[in-house]
Amino acid sequence: RRIVLATHNPHKVEEFRAIVAQTRPDLEVVGYDGPEPVEDGVTFAENALIKARVAAAHTGLPALADDSGICVDVLGGSPGVFSAYWAGHAKDARANLELLLDQLSDVQDPHRTASFVSTIALVIPVDGGPDAATEHTVEGRWPGRLARVASGAGGFGYDPVFVPDDQPAGAERTVGEWSAEEKNAASHRARAFVALVPLLARIP
Ligand code: ITT
């Protein structure tokens, strides 16, 4: 059975394929290259639904979308839904994380806490018209803190500056230094997917 993943971010496609293969190897995750919707929601859930609805309507397939970001406690949850564009309009991952490190330059531990958040929307088209669909959203949160300097070349986005809490005591590795397997077993996206699994059973 095919399910379309409504993202233009190739890293998300790779991570979803690995995560889905662990629990639902029967699902074939297909990419989406249709129109890119305007993400003008103010929450992760709104933006994830905006993306999944467009892909479901465009393909007629059940659609998944992830809207995600990093939420820094001392910044009141920012960058949050603005994570992709934190340093401007160019979706420049390096500029984004450098700006964030600058903004936190005076903040000492233990106040550098942050979480990665992933909200996954599932939109299942149903018989009864092009606009008829059932919709679900789930959230995964991965707590940690911001490193002082970027390190590691793995992953994408803010991975080189995010130090998850769930690692052996004393370990200080950023997600940029984790393997893809380690990240996909622990991440916000993997946690959201755990909550999604029972809902996937509703796909007819
Ligand atoms: P799509 O909307 O096409 O899915 P996108 O990259 O623009 O792709 P978002 O709007 O959800 O996706 O923005 C999420 C941003 O949050 C992303 O660009 C990264 O900067 C950051 N982010 C999300 N998940 C991340 C992760 O696992 N590791 C590092 N940074 C992440």
C-alpha cells in the first residue's frame, strides 16, 4: 500500500523511509513533487495539515506531512514554526544555526534547554468527494539543549547544535555526531511516528 509523504526536504524523506520500514514495512512511502503549499499556520499541526491536505488532494493517496522545528526555552519556544527561515528567507541551515548560537551566547547551562518537535499529519481521502478526508495529527518531542559550537556533519538543519538528553551520562554529542540509525531510533520524528502507528490502521 502506498502513502505519499508531503515534503520537499530530502532529509525528511530519508528519515521517514527508515522509520516506517521498522514498524510498517508493508507501506511504500512515495515522494511528492506537486505544488508546494503556503505554510501560513501558526502551529506545527496547522502547517502539517496544510501540507498533507494538498498532497492527498493532488494524489488521491493517504498523505503524511511533518512540520517540525527547534523550540528554545529561553526564547519562549522560538524559533518553533519559523525554524526553517530563522535567519531570513533563504532556508539557509548554516545561517539559521549560527544566528541561534549568537542569540544564546550569553546564556549559560542549565538554561540552554531546547526541544526538537515534530508534528505529523495524516490525511486519508475518503469516498464522497474530492474534499472529503479524515485528518489526524500527532506530536513527538525530543528534549535536550544547545551546544556552544556546531559539530558533526550528520543529519540536517539544527542537528550540529542539538545535544539530546538521552545519551550516556557525561556524553555531549550533538545529533550531527550521531549515526542516522541512532537518530532515527530516538528523534522527535521517531517519537511522533510511534504515536502515529495506531492511526495508520485506519487507512482502508
Ligand atoms: P517541508 O516543509 O517541505 O517538509 P522544511 O525543511 O521546510 O520541509 P519545515 O517547514 O517543517 O520543513 O521546517 C523544519 C525546519 O526545522 C527544518 O528546516 C530544520 O531547520 C528544523 N528541523 C526540523 N527537524 C529537524 C531535525 O530532525 N534536525 C535538525 N533540524 C530540524
